[in-house]
Amino acid sequence: MESPENLHGPAVGVAQDATPTTVDVDTAVFLLGAGVTTLTHPLLYVKLLIQVGHEPLPPTVGTTMFGRRVLYLPGFFSYAQHIVKVDGKRGLLRGLSPRIVSSAISTVVRSKVKQQIDVLFKNGDQQNSLRKVVKETSHEMIIQCLSRVATHPFHVMSVRCMAQFVGREVKYGGMLSCMVKIFKEEGVAGFYVGLIPHVLGEVLFLWCCNLLAHFINTYAVDESHSNIWRLADCEPVDSNYIFSQASAVRSYTKFVMGIAVSVLTYPFMLVADLMVVNNCGLAAGLPPLSPVFSSWLHCWNHLSNKGHLFRGSSFFFRRVPLTSIED
């Protein structure tokens, strides 16, 4: 009969060999990211065309549940069918290659920067302290900014490839030809148009989301009182039940805050995408579809005056007020 050491030895070895390495994790993250990017690309493609103001399909007159007559604009499925009708099914993947490369670069940059931050900074703060939230958010901000700087040139190429649908141009083709064309016409600065509003929006999103989630979890979701009474029958509630409920609420707080904050920071993303196509030789960024903007602030003010700061934020329920209807 074998000794306990021999029985447990192979199991330990197998467990050690089965431990995933950093390279394995990065590869898995990249493959997952590439799959998600491919699946969601048609959504972002339609969103971009709506952002630049391209409305190839006529709206329909409808009535809301309150009896108000409005114009309903085509939603995602109608828009996607139009793209397929014009360019075929492969047309829905226009501009996908730069996004996949961007996803791969982002995965590598985030992994390397996070490793360096983990080495330089030790996590010695209390679990729910504000100092820890500020520290972690600062680290996330550094990672996000460096990742954005590294991947923004590919975002520019992807957006311009997709925006060619508006004027049916063929100016930007493969990634290599895009790089040569942008560098030749605009220099290095051409790869970073729209970077500032994009970074500002992402940084604002990080800080608002993390701080709001922290304050809600700390002050609104209170698990410190073990002697809590039900209002109906004045019986004490089990503290374990309270802790489990509080933990469940906390797990969803950041997710909910992310959705809410993303709505507030959407105008930054819109302005960034419009600046990418602005005055680059494509119909989507030139009059009469779009004025030529001198800066991203000029673009912001123009959209604000027109009431279009949230243009493209909705895919499925797009409607505008109907001021007059000709009988």
C-alpha cells in the first residue's frame, strides 16, 4: 500500500502544473475580447453612423402612449438591414480589423502596466476606506490613459473606415494603407485627433463611478447594526441575513453606477468620434452634413446649441418631436 506522501504528491504536482500563467490569462482575455468585439461591432457601426448624423432611411410618424405625435427614426435592425442591402453581410464588419488589433494592444498594455503598479504600490489600506478607493481609481486611471494613448490610432482608423459608408468613399482601406494615408496628410497628430475628449470622458467615468459606488456602499448599504428590527412585527433580523443582503447589494452597485455615469459622460465619446472624422476628406466630416470644427470645444458647443449632445446614445427607441404635420 502506498504511503500518504505518494498519494498526495502527484495531485500537488498536477495542481501546480495546472496553474495558469500570465501569458495564458492574457491569451484568454484577448480571445474573449476579440470575440466580443466581433459580435458587438455591428452595434458600434450603426451607432457611429447615427452619431455623424447619417439618416438614410425616412422616419415614420407615430404616437406615444400619452397620445403625443412624434417621428420615429429607424432603429438598429432597420439600419443594419440597410447596410446589408448596400454592402452585403460583410459590410457590417467594416472597420473591424483595427478594433481587434486595438483590443490586443489594450490587453497587453493593461497587463504590463498593472504588473508594474502592483510591484510599486502595496495594498495596505482597509477594505472600504476612501483612501483605498482613491488609490485604486488613480491606478485604474493611469492604466486607462496609457491604454487609450496606445490604442487611439487604431480607433481613428476604424472610425474613418466605417464613416466611409456615408459618402461611399474608398479612401481608407487596410490598416497599412490607413496608416500611410493619415501620416502623409496629417502627420503623427492625425492619429490622435479626438484623444482629449475621449480621455476626459473615460477619466470622469472612472472617478464618478468608483466614488459614487463607494459612498453608496459605505453610507446607504449599512451592515454595521446587528440589532435591526422588522417594522411590521418588531422582531430582530438575523445578522447573517443582513450581511448577505448587504454583500449582494454591494456587488451590483458599481454595475448600476456604471450605467448611470456612462449616460452622463456620453457627450465626450460623441465629440471624440466626430472630431476623428471632422475635416478628414470624408463626406461624414464635411459640410453640409457637418461643419468644420476648429477644436473639440467648438464641436461640443455646436452640438449643445443644436440639442444633439446625446445623438446616437439610443439604438432601438429613437424618436424626435413632431412640430408640424402636413395633411
